[in-house]
Amino acid sequence: MTFWSIQILNGLSLAMLLFLLASGLSVIFGLMRFINLAHGSFYLLGAYAGLSVIRVTDSFWAALVLAPLAVAVIGVALQRLLLHRVQSNELAQVLLTFGVLLVVSDLSLWIWGGLPQTLSRPAILEGSWRWGGIVFPIYRLALTITGIVVAIAIWLFLERTRIGAIVRAGVDDEEMVRGIGVNIGAVFSAVFAVGAGLAGLAGVLGGAMLGVYPGADFEVVLQAFAVVVIGGLGSLRGAFIGSLFIGMVDTLGKSLMPDLALFTIFVPMVAMLAIRPSGLFGRA
Amino acid sequence: MMQRVLRCRASRRPGRCRYWWDQYSADNQGANDMMRKFAAATVVAAVAAGTSWGATAQETVRIGVLGPNTGPYAVIGEEVKNGFEMFFAEKGNKAGNVKVEVLFEDDQAKPDVGMTKAQKLVERDKVAFLGGVVSSSVAYALRDYAVNQNVPLVVTVASADGLTQKQAAPVIFRTNSSGSQASHPFGKWLADQGYKRLVMMAPNYAMGYEQTGGFARTFTAAGGKIVKSLYPPLGAADFGPFLTAFDPKQADALAAVFAGAEAIKYVKQFSEYGLKGTIPLVGTSLLTDDLILAQQGDAAIGITTAMHYSSALDNPENKAFVDAYQKRYNRTPTFYSEGSYVGARVIHDALVARNGDTKDKPALLKAMHDVDFVAPRGRFRFDDRNSPINDIYVFRVEKEGGKLVNKPIAKFDSISQFYTWTPEAFMAMPDYASVANDWAK
């Protein structure tokens, strides 16, 4: 019983980290039909920016606010200056954003070096939480709760606000939204900023849990794509369910069959592509 | 030129070229071929001449050192570099009367990258020795290349057993411990301390299998039982799922071997999941080397490990070494930097013995094999297969004067890579990698 409770908590904390990444990726694709491999760069930049902020201000909370903002600004700049040029060409999108991923990866290696580093956490998030026979790191618990709060906030934003309505309309029929006089370009940029900011937030939170090191960007972008493939592109609900699924499968797979650790999340992804290419909640 | 000729042939009207220079190249095709051959011959001649110059003018001996600058073992790569750098700096970059130049390359702890970098060092930079190497996978990948090129390879960190056992060769040397060398006496010692059941955890490649296999073999021989073995992938970001995959009540100790950044994360997460205080953590000193101890913090106190060196060893050579290292790099040396420092000395002493001659390979290799000196760890000499015979210590992490140290609490004298077995009997047993999943059966 204890074993399963801890594994489920482990799975949830990984799932929430993945959700922060995948939600942005999925909504950006749904709205703009844009395949953004550079999403992994936003994660890496968020983590490294957080590291620098902590070094200067010695405050994790400052990093939690400033780093995602910085990444959002970088994201918008990237979208306005570079990515919008290949808006309607999918092959060019993949190639260009992969190029950006490589460039950012090398720039970070140059700026922050190759040593794996960990973002230091505030004292109240250190230590572990005990309840009955269960011992669980407080930080992971906090991360799980943060993920759920962010998920509810995004959902409320999309369902209950005017901008959310425009975004949803844009996902369904971009031309019609443009036709009724909405400046869809501005909406695109705003969504891109939010998506990049969420990935940056995931970077800070993940950097304090798993550490930040060269190559982390590739690892997370792979996992985020697995989530999006399973959940379905363009669907927030899909991103949430997909994250839960991948988080649980990965965690349980690792603890029950450690030999297959590298394997556990990609088998469901391949199976999904073969059986239902549009994912659980995606539209064909 | 070829392209222009083609373009001419492809022009719409046969026999006519679109541009006058196409016509020109087409007309001179024969002459161009001649030019090309001549140029190629010149290049070949120049290269041939170049190599012969290189072979005669050997005033400077070059040593190529490989180690990772990126990834989980980047910290260790730096230690390797420091060890070589400091030794030759102390000698004024000379070995006797020859100048020595050390070249460093980043192998990223990946076999393919290590191979490319080794080829670059040997074939382009003409190094006379290869040294360093942190990942056992890289070491195994380089073994055949070093043998074929007849370039001495002095492995100073990678613990790959096979290099000095079934795959031993006169050009392959090791200056640290083989993978299972420290584990063998330690497994027996654990059984002697009254531990009956072990859970083992290590990364899923040669190093992890050999280091945990070493204690599994002697621990089970002394009546102990391996309850479970877990091998997370190298570079696993999160040990949470693995640390919670066993019931601490099932075992008397958790034996884990992780290195570099992974070891820092592992020890911290061990404590976060409430295992510290519930089950003792033991392993080889990779888990708590002197450099990462500071980053692991108090979570590391009480961890018991085995190895041939820690900066806390009490002897005059070590004191001098630690002081010099401390002064130069402002941190405590580890068995990684000591091994590399000793590796540099093996090369240096052989060069001095041979008066800087690297041409006569058999004599050079014999000079390397015959080195015998007092290193910071104590006496250093090779066994018949170029692996050192080391005194192995059991260390316990303790806080001394506000600083964490690996304090020696037990010692086993003159342990070879074969422990109490004869080389033949040991090598007749199956490799640790192939029985990794059988210990818990």
C-alpha cells in the first residue's frame, strides 16, 4: 500500500512538471498550427535564468517570477522576429525550431558551462513530509499542487474569459475569427508568450527537482511530445490527461521494470500513433 | 571545374555552352585532369614528408588526455585534467630532458565521441601516450584502437575490469582500482559486520555491474543474500521511482554506486525519501568522493564506502599532495585526481628511464610496467596485467571541524584486482556484466 501511494505521488509530481511544458506546446499548436521543437529551449532557459536569478538575489521566489517572464519575452521576440516567417510551412517549422533548439543549447553551454547544477530551494520546501508509513519530499508535493493550480487557472482562463473565448475560436476556425475583426496576430503572440512562460516556469521548478544540465532541453522536449501525441494536439484536457498518463507509466515502469526504464514512455506513444494518430482528445 | 563541364554538356544546344568559361573548361578538360593529378600527388608527397618530419623531430613528447567536460561526469573530467596538469607543472613540463606537452579533449563520456577524439589525438596531434578516460564505456571502446595503434593507454579513472583482465594488453595500464577491486574485500567486510541482506543499486552499464557485482560475490560467498538489484539508466534525472521500489524492512543495507553529479542527487534524494536513518547506505567511494561531499552536505554523514584513496589518508606523501592541490585548485583532491596525478607520474618515470625515447615500444612499455614509487595512496606498482595492487580502505563520512571527510575505519593490505583468487580462476568465472541480474535470484 505504502509502495503504491508513494509511486502515485511520484507519478503525479512528474506529470505536473510535464503538464506545464506540454500545455503550452499543445495550445500553441492548436491555435497556430505551429510545431515548436524549441519548446525544450524555453525549459532550459527558464532553468538557467532561474539559476542566475538565485545567484544574484539568493531567492527562489524571485527566480520563480523573473525567469518565466524573461523566457516569455524571449519567446515573443523569437516568434515575432523569426518563427512567424515560416507560419504556413510545416517542414520549415520543424527545421527552423530544431535549429533554434541546437543554437540555444550551445549558447547555454557557453554561458552556464557543462557542469550539472541544481537550483537551491527555499528552506520551507526542503525535507520530507510524513504521514502514516508514507515519506515524501515536500518539494515534490508543492510541485504537484502548483501544477494542479496552474491547470485550473489555465482552464478558467480559456473557458471563462473573453480572450480565452477568442483563443478557443481561433483553434476552431482562425479565418472566421480574423473575419469578425479580431487581431489574431496579437493573440498568437500572447499565447506564444504564455506557452513559453509556462515552459520557463517548468524549467525553474524542474531545475530545483532534477537539476539543470546540457541536454535537459532534448530530454524534456521528447517527453512533452510524447504527452502531446497521447493527449492529442491542441487540447488542454488532452495535455492534462496525457501528462498524467506519461507521468504514471514512466514512474511505475521505472520502479517495477527498471531494465526497461528508457522504453516505458515511448511504447505507449508509438502504440497511440499506430491506433489513434489524433490522440485521445485531438481532432483529426 | 567538373561542374562547369557538366553544365556545358547539359546546355540546351549540344556542343554549345551557355557561358564562355564553360567552353574554356570544356576545351581544357585534359589539361585540368593533369592539373588535378599533379595537385593530388603534391598533397600526398607533402603529407608523407610531414609524417617523416614528425617521426624524426621528437623533442617534445605529447600526451593526449581524454575526459568529459559536459554531462553527469563533468566534475570528474575536471579532476583528471587537474591531476595531469598539476603533476607536469611540478616537473616544469619536462620528463628528464625532454619537453612534455599535455593535450586535453572532451570525450563527453560517450564511446563514439571518445573514439573520434582519440583518433584526432593519435593521428593528427601525434601523441605518444593516451591518458585519462572516465567512463568505462569509453575505456572499452578505446581498448582495441590503442592496441592496434600500439599507443600506450593509461586509464586513470575508468574502472572497467576487462581492460586488465580478459582484454589485458601490454599497452593498457590502469592507475586507479579495477571495478570490483575495492568491492571484493568490502563485501566480505559487510558480511563480517553482521549484515545479512543487501539491496543493490547502480547505473546500468559496465561500471555499475562490476562495482556492485564485486560485493555481491564476496558477500554471498560469506553467507549474505542479495534481496534486490536495481540498475537505473546512466543519467537518470530522477531516482525517486527507484528509491521507493523496495521495502527498507527487507534489507539490512542499501549498497549503491553512483558517481559525479548522479551521486550528489542520489544521496540527497535518499535523505528526502526518508531512507536516511531507516537503512544504512554503503557503496564504493564514487558515491562520496571528497569533491562532491561538500555539495551532498549533512545528508552524506554515516555513508560507508570502500576505495584505495581519500584525501584523509594520513601519510607524508598524501599530506604534501593534498596541500599542493588545495593551494592550486582551492579544493580537496579526490581519488580521481590522485589517480590521474599517479598516471602522469607513470608516464613521466618511464620517459625518464628511457631518456625520452618513445620509438622503442617494447622497452617503453616495460619501463612503464616496472614503475615502483610511493604515491599519495601509498606504494604504487603494477601486477602482471598492468593493474595496481592497492591497499583498500573502508571509509565512513564524518564531520570533522565543520568539514565532511571520508575517514578510514578499516584497511585491507595489498589487494590485487583478483582478490584471493588466482588470475586464471577469477577470469574463468562469468563477467560481472553478464550476471548482473542473477544476484537477487
